[in-house]
Amino acid sequence: MTNVDAPALTRAEMRRNTIKEVARRLFVENGFHATGIAIIARESGLAVQQLYRDFSSKEDIIAAIVEANCERIGNQEALATALANKDREAIIGWLVSTPSRDDELGDRLFLEIIAEVTRNERIRAIFLEVRSQAFENISRAFAGLMGSDVVDDKHRALAHAFMLIELGSVCTRTLHQESVKTTSDRLIISLIEGAR
């Protein structure tokens, strides 16, 4: 088996990644409204005009960050393979690995995004699309665990419960600075066992 190196990032891709990383940090530290394009550009080492070549607005940066976070949430290829092979252990592994854990900045950013969803229709639309995709994948995973190729109401109910556990975990970790990993793991395992 040979190692295939990932293609090197272009200068434009590296610049966009830097902008997203800087903006992510600033959004967590200061919130969306207190973080303007000028400060993102300055902290990224760019002129404002350069930043606008990559992102036409602050909302475009937010959208790119949300999309990047979504990609980290769940490996859709792994889920598709597990479902196609009817591999229960791989489906369980996908469900258990899907939640974001012990990511303080990610948790704080998630709550900042939730707050922005209530004020900004574009961010709300992006968030709802991401949530819908996550919900569909989690529902498919529960259907697969129960031996079904078709998602029905009981699979959706389990997916809702799964997502509520994760939302509650993020809120508790962030607001109360408590570790809830053991409790949330137990609840998720209970959902999985209930789907057997």
C-alpha cells in the first residue's frame, strides 16, 4: 500500500484558510457583531481589498466556517460505506465519533452561531441546511442499525434525541464549564442499544 500525498494547497487556499482561522478566533473572542471585516483582514495580514477577493462579506466567511465545521462533524463516506455493507459496528463507530467533544472554541463558536441564527436570515438558512444534513445522516445511521434501508419516524425520533443530547452537552460544557462526556456517552449508548 502506498501513501498518496494530498495535493499542496494553492496560495489562495492557504490565504482563505488563514482568514477562516483568524475569523473563527475573533468571532469566539468578540462575537460576530463586534468583529468587522477590517479587523479580520488586519489580523490575517491582509488589506481589506485582498480579503474581499476571497470573501465578499463577513457572512461568506461565517458560511465557510460553518461548512468546514460541518465537514468535521461526520465522515459521510464512512457512513455510506457502513450502511452499504450493513456493518453495525461501523455504524455504531460513526455515531459515537460524530459528536464534537472537548472543543471549547468550537462550542463557543457554535453558541455564537446559534445566537446569530436568531438575527440573521442568511446564517439561519446556512445553519438549517447543515442541521438538516446532519439530522438526515443520523436518521440513516439509526435506520441502518435497525436493519432498514428506509428512514421512518422511529429513526427520526432517535436522531432528534441524539441531537438534543449533543446540544445539551455543548450548552453545559460552555455555560457551566462542566465535563459531561461520561453522561452524554451513556445517553448516546442507550439510544444505540435501543435501536438494536
